[in-house]
Amino acid sequence: MDTVAVTGGNGEIGSAVLAELAERGYRTVNLSRRERRERIADQYLQTDLLDPGEVYGSLAKANPDAVAHFGTIPRPDRTPGHVTFRSNAETPYHVLEAAEALEIETVVLASSLSAMGAGFEDSVGVEYLPVDEDHPLTPSNPYGLGKQVSEVVAEGFGRREGAPTTISSLRFPLVVGDDELRTVFAEADRSPEAVREAGFFEKARKTLFAYLHLDDAARLAIRALDADFSGHEVFFGSAPDTTIDAPSDELADCYDAEVRGSFVGHERLLDATKAEETLGWSPDRSWRE
């Protein structure tokens, strides 16, 4: 793998992936809809990812060995529902279809914890803890539905002859950079009482008290780009601990869920074992450090 195309390289995670790739010596191409906002990529191709012709043309010009698709709308509260859904559900199809036609072997897609019905829902249904990739998917909002459809599309391409050999869907929770890690978590009172008083506890509960540092998210994407399995696989990424300063077994009591095993200390409620075992990835960053 010499050249990697990153869609949405203007965005937070996309630009972090570009930086990580550049540091490792890869040639990179940024495919984004708006004017260039980064100076990392070796090449920039302004591309409407909702236009299949533009996606094919840009990938043909970039001639990459792999594609990391991060060019979707990152949250549902800034655009109409149909716009959010279309971005999350349709652009992965265009990327995978073009990759198939151009014989690109590896595609990584940005999915989300929201695909399981968490994050932006009025409530979150959890059947068992820790939550892993086999947990039922019950999204109802346009963002989560779009991410679920993206994974279904990727699974379908994974069954096709001639499609990319390796397709990964990465389910990210809340992704934070250094500033947010410091000000929102490390320097704040993260006790359940303080978080409730600030009005953030229910939001944290609906995201399973999960988060991931931006650097760890980028490294997860790189590991998926380097993977050599066949077909489509889904991977959770999560920091090793939770966003609340309370024992995880107490946080587990916030859900009407079967608890499989026991939690130690502030151990995460999302199970990222599959990413660790299949991709050789592990998170490094914690707000507690």
C-alpha cells in the first residue's frame, strides 16, 4: 500500500487520518466537497461524494491502493434529516462501487456507535453489557439509520466477486481531541452528581459513557487499512475507560441489561476486543492520565 485516498480529509477525523498516514510515509489524496482546509495531503481533489461520477473520476485520478471514507455528515442536528441520511447511506455505496470498478483492494468506512441505536436517540436500548459488534441494531434517527444502511451496503459488497477484498466499518463513539480531553474531562468534575447537575449525564448514558481520542481513532483507521482479512467486518473503537468518574459496575446499573461478566474499576462498557485481536489495535489515550 503506497497511496491512500481519504474522503472528507477536511474534517476532524479525516485530517487526523491524513496526518497519521503522512507520518508513516504514505502518499495521500484528500477528496472533499468544499475548498481545501488542510495542508497535509499530497494531492487535493474537490469532489461531490454524492455524485457517483465525480467519485469515480476522482478515485481514478488519485489511483490509490486503498480508500478511507470519512466524507459524511458527522451529526444529525445541523442538516435536515433526509440530507443526513443520504450522506451516510449513499456515499459509501458510491465509494465502494468506484473501488470495485477500479480494482481498489481495501476500503475503510466511518460508521458510528449510533448504528446500534445510541447517541442521538431519545433513549438507548441495551440488551447486554459490554456491548459488542453482535448487539442488535435499533436506530430510528436519520443519522443512525444512515450508518446502519452503510454497514448493510458494505456487507453486500463484501459478498461480491470483484469488490474490494477488505472492507471495514469502524464504529466510533464520541471522538475528542486534546483540548476537549483536557477541559471537558480532565479539568472538570466528572462525578455522576456533577455531571447530572450540568445536565450531561443522560447524554453520556445514551453514548454508553464511551469516548475515543482522535489519535486513537486515526490509528484504528490505519490498522484497518493494513488489514488482510476477506469480506466485510465491523469494529468498535473505544478508550479503555468511561467518561464518568464512577465504577463501571455502577454505570452498568443505569441500563436494563444483562451484564456478562464483571467490570473492573472504570473499564469501558463497549467491547473493543475484536479490533484489538483482529487489527492489532489498542487505545493509548485516557482523560484520567
